[in-house]
Amino acid sequence: MRIKNIAFTVLAGLAITSMSATAEIIYSETFDNPSGPLNGATTTEGGGTWIADSGLDHNGVLPVQGKRLAYLPFTPEAGTVYTLSMDVDITGPVDWLGFGFSELALGNSYFYQIGSAAWILQDTAGAVDLFLGPDTANQVTDGDYVAAPGTNTLKIVLDTRDTLWTVAYYVDDNLLNTAAFAANPTINYVAFGKANGGLTGQMSNLSLTGPQQVVSYSDWVNWYELTGSETNLVADLEPDGMDNLTEWMLGGHPLIADNPSI
């Protein structure tokens, strides 16, 4: 069985450089630990250590009472695209959850008090606000989008390739807005936090991805265990209309028909 998933930027002796469709995992957190505090726990992937207020457990359940914050260390580099996402299902009285990038790690604080840089606020009624600065400065939108009841995926794409960094905001893969910083912020963490108005719920599948891996064509061939004529640049093994050279350059899969997703 040779079905594997991999994502990388390609650079090889053919002097061809290209970018893949997906990126390398920096952090992944499933929040599926049945017990134990989140503070000091290690992420599912990436080896990150959580900094979290008491009352937050590693099972991803948000407690009803009290404001709570949790952080993972992260400092972006220029010239890269980072994608931060998390699934949330929040309920209860009118209350809100914040999620995004921040400068500070302050215990027992509200999310907007921690030098938040690019962040999403969702309240228990589903209204979504977008921000580009600390506190509630540089608001991008104000409740213009209402998420459907149940689990929603909050996603922020931070693009540091230009002189002034840009941000794109998504809920459930719906692009809500884009914005550019007037001055690039200091970012030291990714974080989430809840207010103290009675919100409860469940978090899952936090993900932070970033710089693409650089591999040669021969490494790509070895990863997918291609042999003989399968290794030819012009071979189309599925077929899906893309030969190996195209699959390699675009981050495709040589053994799965993935043309529509590239």
C-alpha cells in the first residue's frame, strides 16, 4: 500500500523552483486527552508546551465560569505564509471566544488585553468580529457574518511575504475579509481565550502550518516508493492529467487523482 500524504516546496537539480499546495505542520492539537490540565501539556504534534490558565483541561472542554487563556509560543518569520485554525463549538449566554495571534501571555486576562495582533472573536449567537490589532483597535468587521450553530472552523492566514504583512480571515472556509497591517506587529504566541459570562463548549483540531519543506525530485520519488518507469517525469500513474513533473511542482500526489484540488 503506497498511499501517502506529503506536502512540500520543490527545489531540484533541474533548476525548477515551485510551491506546494499545503504546508508543514508547526503545531497540531486534537484536545483528545481525557484528563489532566492543559497548562504544561505537550501538543499532539510539533512538541509545543501549552501555557494555560487553571481550569482549562487537555480535553478541550471550555469551563462555564471565569475568563481563561491559553498560549503556544510562536514567532513568525518574514517571507512565509502561516495558517492558524481551530474547530470550536460554543454555547451558553451571550459571551465570546477569541482566537488568533498575540504578543503577550497574561494569565487571567481577556483575549483583547494580551497584545492580540490578528484575531477572530465569535460569540455564542454565532456573530463573528475580525480584528487587526490589540484591544479592539483596527476592527476589520463587526458581526457582519453569523456562523451556523454547532462546530465552526475559525481560520486566520498570516502572509509575511510583503513589506507590510497581510491577514485573511475565514469561518468554515468562507473568506470573510482581508486586511494589511499599517505596521507589522510583534507576535510571540498563538492563543485562544474565553470571557467570563457563562460560555461553555468544546475545542478541537487546532493547527498551525507554515514554511513548506524543500525536497528534490528524487526524494519525492522515494517518498512515494516509485520504481522503474513510474519515476519518469512524464508518467501519469493515476491518470489524472498531471504527469510526475507537474505533481511534484504543485505538491500533488502521484498515486491519487487530485487534479481538481491542485
